[in-house]
Amino acid sequence: MNKLCFLIFVFLNASFSESYKILVSFPVPSKSHKILGDGVVRHLVKAGHEVTYITPYPANNPPSSLRQIDISSDVNAFPDVINLKAILQKEVNVQDWRQFFAIVTRVANGTLSNVNVQRLLNDPNETFDLFITEWFFTEVQIGIAAVYDCPYIWVSTIEPHWVITRLVDEYLHPAYNSDMLLGSSPPFSFYERVLQLTSQLMMTAIKVFYTNGIEEKTYTDVFSPLLAKRGKVLPPYNEVLYNASLIIGNSHVSLGQATRLPQNYKSVGGYHIDDVETSLPEDLKQLLDNAKYGVIYFSMGSILKSKDMPDEIKTGLLRIFGELKYTILWKFEEALPNLPSNVHIIQWAPQQSILAHPNCILFITHGGLLSTTEAIHFGKPIIGIPAFADQFTNVDRMVKKGFAKKVDLSFTLAEDLKETIVDILKDPSYAKRAKELSFIYHDRPATPGAELVHWAEHVVRTRGAPHLRSPALHVPLHQKCYLDLVALLVACFILIRIVLRKLINLLFNRKKAVTKKKQN
Ligand SMILES: *[C@@H]1O[C@H](CO)[C@@H](O)[C@H](O)[C@H]1NC(C)=O
Ligand SMILES: *[C@@H]1O[C@H](CO)[C@@H](O)[C@H](O)[C@H]1NC(C)=O
Ligand SMILES: *[C@@H]1O[C@H](CO)[C@@H](O)[C@H](O)[C@H]1NC(C)=O
């Protein structure tokens, strides 16, 4: 009888695990961010949750448990400054923080003032159990968690980074953790180490003295009327800012480094990759199956259009590709004339399925984190041609891990690339290292998707997971640096000095007085 009860209990538990209402926001109008947002949503929907998704790229036939909040009118918020030609001619400084902050603020403001988002936020009857939002250089959207009075989770699309860990715990130590935009990974040279420190100090100063104020104002302007409507008062910005329950990181130790992380930072890198492999279209399958010497897959991602490539580089690439015996699969947005017989151009590429094919022997990429993750997932060596953002740091890291080589984006790209292709394919250690790292990547207690769902549910079930939060958040800087102790010691020292001096003076004066008396 007891056994029967137990079985029924197990059955009920399994089939009626609770469904939560989750709001997910990935407003950045860029393909790679969309892929990461779609991944989060896909896993949550599959786990039976009711998901509302703020996205600039709504899908056509969403499942019934997915409601999409369309912000596609904001897709043009990113100006087209990031193109290959401009980078090559050094016209844009893609690391310029002022320009960058203006762009990300425009995206954040645009999202919050979007009619569809406003409609959602203004509905006084709407509730959510959890808010999941991408971290992308602004933090104003945390007011949404205040509106629904629910816990929230950051999704970090990059390797662990001090700008985001500081929100739940501590800065990462600049002597052995990379700033994503500086382009180097540990071990650092003296110069690099100093650069890491100054960058952290400078960015902190910019945040404290400049951007925080602007963001706090936006937060107040946008969210106090919404809370007033619900009969509540908006909590202070800083209280909400340091109140995240969790960070879900698109990172994994096989790709990055063994970074010391707080308990509420969960690395689930690779969750965007589909668990079930999609099959290749028949023509591509034939091509890969029949490639006698193997296939080199070449793609510069979705933001950098190869069509912006200067003609001399294009023709140079075609020439050197033609001189190789391998089959080249080039993802390119336009058809090119005079293709050598071993070069094939495809405008759309099922990248994961291509990398999964055993005949794919090398991946030439810009080194975005999604592409490098996929290379490790499928165990393929890389040639990285970094162009902007975290790509330099990613590629530097891959090179140090021993499964990649770097080629600079320059007007001599074609020649440099040919030499590097020959080198990397001649030396079997690169492919072997890629396989080793792939093993480490896959050898986890659960799939990244399952882990993501588990931690999101854990936050709801434990009402914000306060037990995971770092006590470091509540220790002010002067206490962390023991400045109070230093002050105490200095005070003691001064006090002792004064007392000693007084004593010596006293003794001395008495002596003097005595001698004077004697002289008299
Ligand atoms: C909210 O719910 C209440 C009670 O169910 C209802 O009277 C009201 O019309 C709803 N408001 C909106 C904006 O849907
Ligand atoms: C964003 O919105 C805030 C307040 O609504 C405003 O003060 C600020 O100027 C806006 N910023 C941009 C870049 O549009
Ligand atoms: C901080 O988070 C906890 C748990 O999610 C929540 O109960 C509390 O209201 C939040 N505080 C503020 C100021 O938002």
C-alpha cells in the first residue's frame, strides 16, 4: 500500500511539475544575441514554462506557451559602423566607450519606450515569477523586476567579466583576469597587467561619475509612474541593482579559464547549441561527404558582411583558396565570379551541422564566442581573424589553449591566411588539442540547457535564492581594504608617539631643571 502511494506521489510529481511565468528580455538587435536569447527561451518552454519574450526578431509560429513582445522597430538602433572596410581602414574606433555607451543607451531606451513593451508594463494585472535579462552594458531594465516584484537573473553573453561579477560579488582580479575589450588573456606581460588595472579603474570611474547617474535617472523616469500605478513606491536604484539572484554565463572552463566565481554565477556555455543535430541539405551533404582532402569552413559571422571586403582581399582569397587541395566552404553574402573548382560559396550556412561533419577539418572565424563555442563543441581547430569587441581576447585565449592560430585582419590577409592554413593543417597537435578540449566541454554533470532550466527554477522555488548571494556585496570598500584597521593602527602609532614624546620631554625637562638647579 505504502509503495503504491509512493509510486503515485512520484508520478504526480513528475507529470505536474510546476509551470512558472517567466519574462525573458534580449533586446540587443544583433544575430548572435538573438541566438542566445532564443536558446534560453527554447529550454524554458521545453521545460513547460509560460514564457514572455521581448525580442527584436519574433519567430513566425511560436508554441502556445510562448508570447512574443515584438520590438523589431528598434532593429536599426545599431548604426552600421561595424563593417569590415571601416575596420580595415581604421576609420572606426570600436573600443570608443563614449560612442558605445550612446548606442547601448539608445537600445535600452528604445526597448523601454517601445509601444509593445509599454503595453506589457502598463497592464496592472500582469504578473511574473521571474525576470531573465541579458546584460549588455546598461542596467536600467532591472526596474522591470521591481514592477513585477519578482527575482531577476542576468544572462552574461561573454566569459566571466568584472563589469558583471561586481553586481553580485566582487571585481575580478586584474592581474589574472582579462578585460574582454583589451584583447589579451593571462598570463599577462607587465605592460598588459598594468593595462588591465588601469582599464578597470578607468571604467569604474566612468560608471561611478558618469553613466550610473544617467541610468538612475532613466530608471526613475520610466519606472516610478509604473509602480505608482500599482500603488507601490519604486525602490532605490542601488538596492535593485545589487539584488540579482543569479548570473547565467555563456561560458565554460573548456573555453575560458578556471576563474574564481561566486556561488550564484552558473556557467552554462553551449546551451544555444541544439541537442538534436539537424541534418545537412542534400547538396551540402554530398559536398562534405565527397571532400577527399577535407573541408575548410570559412565564415566571418553575421555582423561583419564579407561583401564589405575590399576587392583586392576578395580576389586574393579566391586565388590562395584555389591553390589549396582542400575543399573550401565560404559563407558569403554574394556570388563571386571565377570561382576555383574547390571553392564553394553559400549564402546561408547550417554552421553547427557543417562543423559536426567528420570531413570538416578547420574553421576560419572572426572568433565570436558562439563560433568558438561551436568549434569546441564539435572539436575542430580554428584560425581566428578577430575584428571587434571580445573577439581579440577570445582568439588570444584559443591560441594559448593550443588549438587555434591568429591572423590579423589586414590588406595582406590572403597571403597570411594561406601560410597559416598550411601550418595548422600540417601539425596534428591542433586537431588533437581541439578534441581534448571538446572532451572537457562535454564531460559535465548535466547538459548546459538542463542546468540553465534547473537554476532558473531554483531561483523561483527559493524566492530569489538569497542563500547563494555573496556577503561581499554588503562590505563597503574601505572595510574590504581594511582601511579602518589602517586608520586605527595609524592613530595608535600617532598616539604612542605623542605619549612617548611627552614622556621624554618630561624626563628631559626634569633633568634639565635638575641640572639647572645644580648650576645655580
Ligand atoms: C484587472 O483585473 C480586474 C479584476 O479581475 C479587472 O476588473 C480589470 O478590468 C483588469 N484590468 C485590466 C487592465 O485588464
Ligand atoms: C534615455 O531616457 C532618459 C529618460 O527617459 C533620458 O533622460 C535620456 O536622455 C535618454 N537617452 C537617450 C540616449 O536617448
Ligand atoms: C531583492 O530580492 C528579493 C528576492 O528576490 C526580494 O524579495 C526583494 O524585494 C528585493 N529587493 C528590492 C529592493 O528589490
